[in-house]
Amino acid sequence: MSSVLVVGGTSGIGREFARLRAQRGDEVVLTGRDAHRADTVAKEIGARQGLALDLARPRGIAAALAGVGRVDHLVIAGVSRDENRVAEYDIDAALRLVTLKLVGYTEVVHALGPRLHEDSAIVLFGGQAKERPYPGATTVATVNAGVRGLVNTLAVELAPVRVNAVHPGVVGDSPYWAGKPEEVLAGLRARTPSGRLATMADVVDAVDFLLRNRSVNAVELTVDGGWMLG
């Protein structure tokens, strides 16, 4: 049995990963911004505990994680999106997202430092907007590219703890994409060599692999069905 912490585990891919590991019998702690929701989701999926933690408020992260013990596997899946363009730049929105994704992720690792051990493994979430930005992705693309540098520096500083990243493309059944018009999704499928969009189960499997394989370190794993080639 492993001890697993999923930061951003109340919805989407984070929730699906937490559910998988809880079903396997692992001791899972998940976090979300809202304490009641985190507790409710933890009970629904069989996790040990749900905690309130806001990645965009990094000064409160250490206190939020104070009761967490030894961590074998850490997944930081908390994400957010803003619609930000250079021509109409929203500084407050940009600061929130940059803080959440880069400062917040780093502070989680910092706060948990003494509870990691030589066989611990970490997976951070990025995204393919870093390679194929879309209108309004100014900040999203930037922070997802920043995950690359964060993975590398953490892998060096935390050695022998392994640190990897997963970069999903369009995840067709995720909360963000599932509600898009079918013609939009059909167009994306047509430009994907595999002929199908990635699923949350695909990404969960990729995260599990990155945590499990002890020779995979400082790797950025793309899960997009070859979408970047389309």
C-alpha cells in the first residue's frame, strides 16, 4: 500500500486518478479549494481524507498540509484557465494563474520536503497549449512551458526523488472539453492521427506509469494521440 497525495483531486483527471488509487487500496489524501467539497469527494471515492488547499494562495499551503504524513506518490493536478490575450491583458488573472501553477506547485513540494523519501515520485500537470497555443492562451501556454523548467530543477534538487510531468492534449471526456459542440470535437479528432481524442483514463494511466517506473525521471510525457502532428 502506498501513501498518495493528489493536489487538485476533487474533479476531472485529478479525481479519476485519486479514485483509481483508492480502489487499489492505497491510502489517498486529496485536496481541493473548498473543504466541504474535498471531504465529500474523498468519501465518495474511498480516499482517507479531503483537505482544503488553494494553490493560488501559496502562503497557506504549508498549514493546509501540516497533517499529511509520509508521501510516496505526489500528483499535483490542480489547474486553472484564463482567457488572456496580449492585446487585452488582464494582469490580475495572469498573476493568479502564474502563482497557482508555478509558485503554488513549488510550495507544495517545499512544504512536503521532509515527508518525501528516496523512493518517492512526483508528477506535475502541464498541457499542450505550451506547444500549440490558441487565442486567449497567453498565460496558459506560458505556465505550461514553465512546468518543464520546474520538473528539471526539482529532479536535480530533490534527487533521488523522481519528478516528471504529464502534458495532456485535448481530453475529450474531461469537464472542460466534454461540453464542447460535437463539430468542434469532430474537427479535433480529424486532425489527430490516432483518430480519437485522449480520455481521462488515458491520462490517469500515464500518470500511474510515471509514478511507478523507477527509471523514468525528468520526463515530459505527452498524451495527445499524436495531435501535435495533425
